Amino acid sequence: MEQAALKIDDMETAEAAVRAAPHNVEQEQELLGAILVNNETFDRVSDFLEPGHFFIAAHQEIFEKAGQLIRAGKVASPVTLKTFFPQEARIADLPVLQYLFRMVANATSIINAEDYGRSIKDLATRRNLITIGEDMVNIAYDAPIEMPPGSQIEDAERRLYELAEKGQTNKGFGTFSDALAEAIEMAAAAYQRDGQLSGISTGISDLDAKMGGLQRSDLIVLAGRPGMGKSALATNIAFNMARAYRGEEGADGRRTTTNGAIVGFYSLEMSSEQLATRILAEQSEVPSSDIRRGSITEEQFQKLAIASQEMQSAPLYLDQTGGISIAQLVARARRMKRQHGLDMIVIDYLQLITGSSKRGNENRVQEITEITTSLKALAKELSVPILALSQLSRGVEAREDKRPMLSDLRESGSIEQDADVVLFVYREKYYVQNKKPAEGTEEFFKWQADMERAHGKAEVIIAKQRHGPTANVELRFDEEVTRFSSIADESRLPDRFE
């Protein structure tokens, strides 16, 4: 009996070993045949089906070459496709032309083409799931020192996210023509978008003019000393993007953003209520201090009511978890992208994120390096800009000119290296008001003049920008409602009649 049981176990093991990956060769042949019979079939499946979804390598090549011909406005048929294969090439022991004609003879109808395409894609997804599962099991068994369980989970989650979003993982090398096509699409989208920007508009035209908006896949670091207004600027930008959001549903049922952004805001310092109050004050032009004290007039209350109604539809999502780890932040961002969509991430602020290593506090520089590297990778993975706020060192205060420099960034090495853009917020008034001399003196009148000159003004210093020049952008700042806006260009104002 024991020997019989062993034989059955051996048979089951052998059977498991020869299990083929999920695929359907006949479906692939019939769909490709339909495309070669009627090229309009390609249009029905090309928005979701890719060459990599086919199981047979030759089928991948046929689908790709047929697509290139059709997109070029030419006819894809067995005869035209044959010229793209070597003369002696064979598929399944048949000459290429004979194999292509056999597919045409067995072609499915154009009516069934979309169903066949989705079935082929589903089978490819199942194969990728099997690959991910096998890798998870093998890595878990091997337990490599350099990849602890937390890293294994994060890697598996990343691969599963990629599979859920794009339908395939580990693409490896891609062709330059594909990258070129994406660049042309970006240029076309920029032409149609508000302000004709390549990135997402910040809602502050003077800043957009220097940066072209916030670019997808970029890590943007916004830094400043306490009291400069960096949180206010980040909040302004986040809400401006959410308010401008427009989207449309594609052929595959997914919603695509056409303008503005769905924003995820990690408020690690302020509560969501404080953040909402700040945005409400900015939009209603009612000072947040008045809102908190309840000392508002009936007219102000009406402004608040109108502003709150307009704000409710803005796709701005808040996460107020304090002391969040970089691994948690990444996981939540992936989940939000999948569930709600995500076009922009704001983090207030960088130094409040913890690293994944329990020993991270022993070397804060290494921990910040891990965080900035992970954020840059996340921006690229999700194809969204990440605006991360950062504190500056006290070295600024010791200088005569207190405008920040790259060297003022805390743990500046990795932040400066990983960031695509580094912005500094600077308000001269903050420093001038602390130097008030005795009233009635000559210094007091000079101080008054300096205060008037600095009143309501702020600078955003673009200290680093991979896609453009460095620059200083002057903005208007309304301190009572914490609003940044562009300074009116007098050269563009109408002529004055006196």
C-alpha cells in the first residue's frame, strides 16, 4: 500500500512538473488570421492587446509587424507580411507564407475578435501571475540576506501592481520607436492641455512659465526654513491641480486624466482638518485665524459655504498618518492609483518619513538616501510627479543673504542627487520684520521702507531643474489666507487713461 501511495505521489509530482503555462494557440492563430483578412480587426484589439500577450514568439512577431503596416496606412496580408521574414524562415515546420495562409483560412469573424483578444490577454496575465508566484516561493525558500521578508513583500506588491496596471511585468528593453511615440503623444497632450504645458499646471502661471508645469515621473523637492510658506505653496498647488481636474473614459473602461490631476496628499505634520481649513481660507479669502476663532461675519460665512460646495468635488485625497514608513507610503500610493486613479503626490514633509530598516536612526543620512531613492522610483513607476517638502539646515540664518542654496538641504547629498527639481521658498519680509528698530529713529524709517517693499512678496528659487534653466520666480503672497499667486505683468496690462 505504501509503495502504491508513493507511486501515486510520484505521478502527481511528474504531472505537476509537465503542466504547461496557460495558453491557447488556436485562438491566437484565429485572431491573427482575422486581422490579415480584415485589417479593421486590428483597431478593435490594439488599444489593449500587445505583442507580448501572445504565447508563441512567432505570433508576437506577426502581430507587431501587422500593426506597423496598418498604422502606416498600408495593407497587412500574408503576401505583404512575408517580405518582413527571412526567405528560409519557418513557423511550426511550415514556410512563413503557407503558415500565414493557413491562419487566414481558420480566421475568426471580426465580431468575435475583441473577445478573442481579451481571452489572449487574460491568459498572458495568468502566465505572469504564475511567474510572480514562482519567484515569490523560490526567494522565500532561499531567504537571501540582502532581501529580508519586508523587501520581498514590497517587490511582489510592485510586480503585482505593474501587472494590474499594464498587463505585463519585467518588460526589459524597449525600442526607441516606442519611446519616440510616447514623446509625440506627450507633445500632443501638451498642445491640448490648458496653458499648453508638457507637465501638470501648478495653477501659478509665472511658475509654470519657467517649469512647463510639474513633469510626470519627476521628484520635485520644495524646501524652506520654517515660516517661509512651503506647506502653503504645496497646498495651493495641490488644490489648484485637483480643482482643474478633467477626465474621460477610454475604450477599455479606464478613466484618463485630460487636465489637472487626482492628488494624493500625505500630510505627516498637519491633520486633515487643519489642511482643509487652510485650503478653505485660501479659496474663500477668509483668514484661517478668523475661521478657527469663529469671529466671522455673515458675509464671510456665505463665502465659506460657497467655497466649500465648490471644493467638495475636487479629487484631493488626504492621508494624515504620522511617522509613516517609506514602504507604507509606497504601498498606499499603489493602492490609490489602482482604486481611485492618481496623477500627483504631495508629501509634507520628507524628514517625517521613516526608512524601512529598524536601524535607520543610527544613520539618518543613509535613511534619507533610501527614502529619496524610493520616492524617485515610485514617481517613475506610477508615472506621476511627486512634490516632497523638505526642511533646511540652520546654516541659512547665519548668512547675510538668507536666500537658500542647495548645500542648505538637510542630508543634502541624496536629496540633491535624486531630485529632478529643487525649489526653495523665500520671503524677505520674514527676516525684515524681526529686525524692527526703535520707533522714530532713522533706522526705523528705513525698516518701514523695507517692510513696504517686501510686503506681499515671495520668491520661488528654482535651484535645480533637469528639464530647464535655474531661475528666481517672484510671486505674490497673501499672508492672511496663505495664498501664492502670480504677480501681474504690468507690460501686459491695458493702457491707463488719466
